[in-house]
Amino acid sequence: MKRTLFSSDHEIFRDTVRAFVTTELVPYHAQWEQEKRVPREVWRKAGEAGLLCCDTPEEYGGAGADWLYNVVVIEELAKAGMTGPGFMVHSEMVAPYIRAWGSEELKHKWLPKMVSGDAIGAVAMTEPGAGSDLKELRTRALRDGDDYVVNGQKTYISNGQNCDFILLACKTDPAAGAKGVSIVLTEADRPGFTRGRNLEKIGLKAQDTSELFFQDLRVPVANRLGGEGDGFKMLMTKLAQERLTQAVRSICVAEAAIQWTVDYTRERKMFGHTIADFQNTQFVLAQLAAETTALRVFTDHCIAQHLKGELSHVEAAKVKLTVTDLHNKVVNECLQFFGGYGYMSEYPIARAFIDARITRIAGGASEVMKQIISRDLFAKGH
């Protein structure tokens, strides 16, 4: 399908990104999966190549590019199965919060380092007892003069081992429910911060995902993003971009998996024929290709809406729900055509199958997406 979103400049940049992925990431990714993290020097190389926070304004050390350059990076990483580098969290979740709500001091301190890869960011929302329902957060940041004193625990935090700072979702007013949530930028070298385990996951093996602990950690009130108690509203605003980002990645993996399967079935012989000769193979892949094309159109529509600042949280929920469901369906059905090879982790289809499952959880579980969509439906009296 011919896409109309990208200019020739975007495609030139795509060539640069693809070359970086091929030379700097692909040969080492299997090793990083064993080590359960991506070395920090890879982030610096990505920064030098212009792959991080592409849409950060020039005054904060960025290229001042449009968000489509970020999309190019997401797509090329996804096509190559590069799930280890946590660039998406860094560029699509952390940087947008700082740009939107950070003070000028915080912007000038952290954004240039994020662009260069010298500082790695993380977002800490999820807790052992609070995932998608952020109103139930138990991490406290209580005011003491010009500081907040932070106590609590976070878990499943991407970039948790590598990060230099964390955007911490916490309760600054424990009695106020959602209106008591704030976001505070917490440096990782402050006394009272401890990294827990680099967690064992069934997929995304190369991406460091951690427990984080805060005990009587003091952080300046000046490190707060936005107003006190505005955190929940801020998180809801930026979650739409996070969910679209996941859809962008998932549709690329679905397209890639179909192509891998077409190529494999053309070569693999069974009962005197190639697997591609059988009608079942043709019909299954035809159905998957049709569904993927339809959701590619919807994904690109949502990208265009986001570029105009018009992507609603409902549309973001719809695209994340449908595309991640399709992503899981495609890798599951395509793996079957690989037979025993599909069960071997050195094959891309096997790794794609393992890594797909998180997409229906991260950024808001599929059931939460359905809640958002259904509330909108019934609120309109449909």
C-alpha cells in the first residue's frame, strides 16, 4: 500500500535509521537479550545519529523536526525486531511531558542530554497494587518546605536499570484521589532511591525493566511538572501518544511477519509442493494481509490526526485495541507455517510471537481500552 504521510526528507532519514539499525543494533541484539539490557554507549550512538527525541525544538538541543521523524524511528526498529533499546519510552513518553509541563530550567537541563543520549529517561506509574487505575497510587510525595519527601515503590518500569532520571507519578495529596496525583522529576543519584531487580520477562528480554524504591527521598518542589495535583490530567493527555506509538510499532510487526511468512512458505517444501501452494496457506495469509492493510489505513489516519493535535483519547484507545489484537493474531497464525522452526527463538517469527503479548497490556490493557471506547459510545447515546 502506498503511503502519503512521508516526504522525501523523511525517506532520506529512514535510510539513515535503517543503516544504523542494521549496523549498530541487529548484530548485537541477541547478546543484549542474554545480558537483559542495552549498553549506554548505544544510546549515545543513537543520539549522534539523530534517532532520539527528533521533535525536540532546537532551543533545547533537538532537530526541531516534526513527529513523523519519530515515527520513522519507531517503524524501522519494529521492522527489524529491535525490542531492546527503550528509545520509545525515552522519546515518546518522557520527553513530551518535559516539553509540555517542565520548567525552562528542567527543559534546558534534561532535553539536550536526552537528545544526545547522555541522559536516559523513564516514567514510573505502575505499582504492585496500581496499574491502569492511577487513582490508587500509593507512592507519596509530601511537602516539607521547598522539598517533597518521597516514599513508595514502582514496578515494571522500562529503562529502570539504565535511567538517569524518572518522571514519578505520586500522590502529593493522598486524600484527593485523582486530583491528588502529581508528576515529579526525580534524579536517580538522589539518596533514598534504589533500583530493585532487573525483572525476568517472557519477552522484551533485552529491555531493562525494573522495580524502583523510594525511601525518604528528598526532591525539590521545583522538579514538579505542571501544577500540584495536575498529574492525572497530564497523564491522560499524553497517554494518547503512547497508545498511538504502540499501534505504530504493532502494525509494522504485523506487516513484517506476513512478509517473512510469504518468503518462507515459498521455499519450504512439503508433500512435493511448497507450503505456499496450499490453499489454506494462501487464504490465511490473504485474510491477514487484508486486515493488516485496513488497520494500516486507520493507523496512518491517527498519525495524521496526532500531527494536527486532534487525536482524541477515544481514537487512541481504538487504534491501540485493534492493532495490538491484530499484531498478536498475525504472529500467532504466521508462526504455525514455520512448523518446528517457529518454536526456535533464533527465528524472527518466534521472537515476534514472544514479544507481542505485552502489547495488549502496556500503555493500558485491552480491557481498559474497551472501557474508554464504551463510555464514549454510551455517553453519546448511541
